[in-house]
Amino acid sequence: MNVTLIIAIASLIIFLGFLGDFAFRKLRFPDILVLIFIGYLIVFLFKTDEYKILNEYIPLAATISLIIILFEGGLTLDLSKTKEILKDSLLMAIAFYTVSFTLIYTVLYFIGTAPIFSLLYASILSAPSVAIVIPMINRSNVDENRRHKYIMYATLLDLISIVITISIIQFYPITINNFLKVIASLISSIILQIFIGALAGILWTEILKKIGNMDLSYMLTLAYVLAIYVFSDILWNNGMISVITIGLVLANSEKIRNIVGMEVFAIDENLKRFNREVSFFFRTIIFVSIGTMLYIAKINIHIIIILITIISIIYIVQILTVKFVENQKLYRHIHYIMPRGLTQIVLGIFAVSSPYGNIEILYIITFVIIITNIITSLFIYLAKLNSVLRKK
């Protein structure tokens, strides 16, 4: 192992990752495309196997990234607005996921894709990535009510996707005999995780109130969130809902503490900033690693058909969902909630690591991510161009 080369590559990755994030903030060009391309170039230019070091630890980085992203998702939700738009967001999420999942599974199954792969593609790719949707929506000129609705919609879809995918991996093959058992297990897991997350969140607000702005309090919060995830995962093989509940409680600590009769306390905004920086580090590693894997990816006609099928379904169903739920033919900001990203990559890594895994799953998910982000970028560019032409 050439240690100097690894350190040089790591430094380059972080610098270019920052530039990619800057481009995303200013131009809304998806930084994950930059990171994937960097990973591809590392292998192409250096002709080295050092990239395998990144891939060896990618399942760990993927899990931590998903925990941090969902925690951040909870931190972005305003409880008072959440109550107002929860019904519409939940209706949109259930409608889109159900129809998209059913169509993707059915079509892929009939074109010859193995049942377990059809299930995994349907469960993983029937949701956008909150890691992309949240910053895109926050930086757009979407009105406040719709902004919260779409953030809640994407967050709910991500949670549904995570729960369904992990359940498929855990309980497959799901038969008529164990179907009710699986459903009961899911419902009880969700309820108990919400309870544990809420309790843990309230407890942590009290601890933060006592320690104040003590050095390393942000790292302590991260350690606490990871610990609650581990506790929930040991009990229910899934701690993601507990994590997002903690984020929601911390973000709305003033209201929640007032409801339970505790002294009012609001968390430091720097906590959110620190969480974003940690998230940046892990997601940079993951997408660069995925880029290195693409160097050996093999494309065939079956993969192309799968890609066309999945992308066509998710776009058509999204348009129909907005039309029927929001009574909009084609809302101009709809492209912001289309891109797939980190959540899908992480679930793909989980799937590949399972007994049913195949590296082709990760290739297809990556290509769907790349294509949906390119399409989104084109939509944004065309919308800006149209706006400029109208002003003239």
C-alpha cells in the first residue's frame, strides 16, 4: 500500500468534493455526479488497486451516512408546519410508492428479472433521496407551505423505502403464511422506534441544556444518536426511525418541552452545521467509491432495458401523483423531488451485502442516480433559460 498516494488522493477528493458542493449551491448542478466522476478518474488515471481500500469500508460509511442524513432530515422539520401538511405528504408518499413499487416489480418480473432483484429495485428506487431533495427545495423559490410538504414527502418516502427494503432482505421469501407476521413486526417496530426516539430526544435536550456550549458537545450529540441507533437496531434490526425522531424532537425542542411541562430550551444552530459537515465527509467517500466501482461495470441490453423501465415509471408515476393529489398537471418544481442519491446507494450496498446480493444491483442503482440527476439538472437549466427569455 502506497500511503503517500492514498493521502494525496484523499486530499484531492475533499478539495474537489468541496468544489462540487459549491457548484451545487450556486448552480444546483448535482455534486454527486462530480464525486462519481472523480472516483472513476482515480482508477482510470492512476491505474491502481488502492481504491479497494475505500470499497472495503463502504458498508460502514454507508450506514453512518444514512444515520446522519436521516438525523439531518429530522432537524429540518418544523413540527407546527409538519402537522398542517402531514396528511397531503403522507397521501402523496403512499400513492407514489405503492404505484411505483407495483409497476417496477411487475414489469421487471415479466421481462425476466429474478423476483428478489425485481423486489429490491422496486423498493429501493421508488423513493427520491432526501440528501438531494432537501437542499434543492430549500434553495428554490418554492412557497413555504409546498417546501415543507415536499421535504416531508421525500422524508416519508425515504423511510418507507428503508423499512420495506430492510424487511425484504430480512424476511424474503415472503409467503402468505408469514405475510401477517411481517406486517405486525413492521408496525410494532415503527411505533416502538418512534417512542424510543421521542424519549431519547427529550432526554438529550435536557442534557444539552445542562452542558450548554461545552467543547465537543456536537461530537457528543453524534455519539448519542449513533448509540440510540445501535440500541434500536439490536431490538428491531432497524434504528432509522428512532434517528429521524430524535432529529425532529431536537429541532422542535421548545414546543415539545413546553408540551411535556419542561423548561423551554432551543438547540444551538451550530449543531445542524456540524451535522452537515460530517455528512459531507461520509457521502464524499461513498460516491467516490461508487465511481471507482463503475470502472469495471459491464453494460448489456438487459441492464439498459431495466434502466429505461425504472426511470420511465418513476417519472410518469410522479407526474400522475402530483396531478391527482395536488390537482396540478405538471408543477414547475416537480423535478426537484425526482433525483435518487445517497439513500438508494446505501440500500443498494445493504442489498449487495445480503445473501441475495449481486454487484449488478449496485451498478443499476448508480446509473439510475446518474441519469435522474442529469435530467434534474437539465430541467433546472431549461427553467432558468425560460425565465431569462421571458424577462427579455
